[in-house]
Amino acid sequence: MAAGLEAPWVVELSSQTTRCGFAHASHIDCMQEVATCSLPSHGSLVHSDRTLGSTDRVLDDIAATLERSGHEWQPRLTVVVPARCSQRMLRAISHVVLESGSVDKLLVLPSAACHAVGAGFQSCVVVDAGAGGTDVAGVLGSAVVAKDSTLHADFAGQQLTARVALLLKEITGSPVSDATAAECKHAFACFDGPHRPLEPDFFTLPDGAVLSSSDIGSRVQEEIGGAWTSVHKQVVSGVSSALARVPASDSSDRTTVLLTGGQSRIPNMPLRLAADLASLEDAGHLHIRRSATAERNGFLGAFFLSATSMYEKKLAMSKDLFEEEGDRHVRLFTGSVPEAFL
Ligand SMILES: Nc1ncnc2c1ncn2[C@@H]1O[C@H](COP(=O)(O)OP(=O)(O)OP(=O)(O)O)[C@@H](O)[C@H]1O
């Protein structure tokens, strides 16, 4: 952290879980995970302009949640959004935050760059398989290379959970909660491959009913395999175009493809991605890495990037400038952060 700077609050607007918190250089001091079941769907707000007018409601909800747990907004705030976030949405976020009275400086960072930095990479191709879909982006010097080089594919954890909920209802005859469906999905999720773990033999529903893995396990895996099959060509083409912008980054002349996001936990996913990428000309130079901190990388990376002196000097939008010149300076940071600042 640069001398004299207080750590900012970081709010990561994701499809299913909004993560917000305050971090120290050495550890996360408090990180609230605000699930959207008790809040409006933040992901759909940042993923689409249609509900633009609701941005203030989203941030108000987060502020209320923090206050309930005894915290207040800090004067510096970093908001993490998908790289495809529109200029209109960025302006809406800046108005809500900088007109709120409690925030003096705002930084808006693209999620892919934060995931890369959070996992320890300054340059790589990010494949972020999350609840709302799978995003691919090239990251160079801790910044997304270009907004138009990002890709969104429909391999979405929330949709898979909904499919598993339907399967469970079909088998048991009664509806189950999303939490139960997600638990069941996590128990059986797996791609084909040599390290396929043994399935659990049984899955127990909250009412005590026991389903055997033959009832539900293979059907969950079929759903996951089918969903990936329908998007894998798209993902390969996204990785291929990102690779054209991200030069080899390690001493052995290889480029890292970072698998991150909650769905990257699916067993054998790196093997499946490697098999799909094998058709690429650069396949021999790819290093596929799955991060152990999958769901937290975006938050962690945002904290690290915000904690540099670059934040203060070049990147953050100040309330004073906003009041003098309006929202025309608001932009998603896509420049390269010099190593000296990291
Ligand atoms: N072991 C697992 N197997 C299968 N899916 C998993 C596993 N662990 C987590 N997931 C899924 O990952 C998803 C959550 O991922 P993540 O937290 O990255 O999403 P998000 O950040 O809210 O969304 P997004 O990145 O799309 O905005 C959920 O759908 C969850 O069910």
C-alpha cells in the first residue's frame, strides 16, 4: 500500500453474490458476501442497461447491509464491474457513488483484470466461469487489453442450478430450494477425464429423503457436459482472439490461461478446457492454471490494484473533479499499470 493511503472499500458487483469489504495489505479485514437472494439482482443490473435506474437501489442496499453490520462507506471506493459494462452504466454508478456524500474517490475496475491480479498474474487470458456466464478476456499489464476483445458465453452456474432443481423436482415430486439444488450440483459436478472423482453414493435432501447417485449424479453430469458442449467453440474462439493480444508471459515462452470463478471448481475442468484448446495453433505454448481462490480473485485483485499509488494519482475519479466537470471523465480503466506501481 502506498504511504499515507487508507485502504478503500471494494464492492464487486457479480451475478449471484455482491462482495464488498475493506481489506488491509496483509489480510482481508472484513469481507461481506451479500447474496442477491436478499437484494435485487446486481448482476443483471450491471450486465444490462435495461434496469439502469435501479443502480442507486443496488448501492443503497449494499450501504444498508454494511451499516447493519456496523460499517460505513469509506471515503475511497473501488467498484468492480464486468469488462462489458457500458459507458452509460459507468456514468450511472459514478453519479450514485459520488453524489452520495460519503465517497470522495471512485475507481471502477474491470472484473477480468482483478481476477488476474488476484490470482497473481499481470498478463494472461482469463476464463471466468461464474454464476451469470463465462467471460473470456485478455489481460496485459494488469488491464483488460480492449473491451471489444472480451467474450461472454452462456455457461452459467445459476442456469445449471435451476436445471438441477428441476431434475430434483422431477425425481422427488416436490420443489427444492436453490441452495439444495446448488449443493447437489456441487456434490456431483464433474467433467469426463482421467481424474474423475468417485461420485458420492447418496445425496440427502433437507427433508431426509435420500437419492442414490444413479438417480441424480449422472444426470447432473449430463447437464454440465451439455451446457459446456454448447459453448465450448465460442470459448475457444474467445481465447484465440485474446491470445493475439497477450504475448507469452513467462520465461518458457508460454501464455497462462487462468481458469477462475466458482465453476472452475468443477473437477476436470482444466483438462476439458485443455482438450478444447488443443486445436489452437498456440496450444503448445498455453499453460492452463486453475486458481485455488476462484470466487475471491476479483475482490482480492481489486484490493491490490486499489492499494497502489497509481490509484490516487491517475486512476480514481475524484468528487471534486466530478462536481466541476460532471461524468465525462468516468471510464473503465483499461490502460496498463506500470510494474513500478504494483
Ligand atoms: N464445486 C463446484 N461445482 C460446480 N459449480 C460450482 C462449484 N463451486 C461453485 N460453483 C458454482 O459457481 C457459481 C458461483 O461462481 P462465482 O462466485 O464466480 O459467481 P459470481 O461472481 O456471482 O458471478 P459472475 O462472475 O457470473 O458475475 C455458482 O453457480 C456455483 O454453483
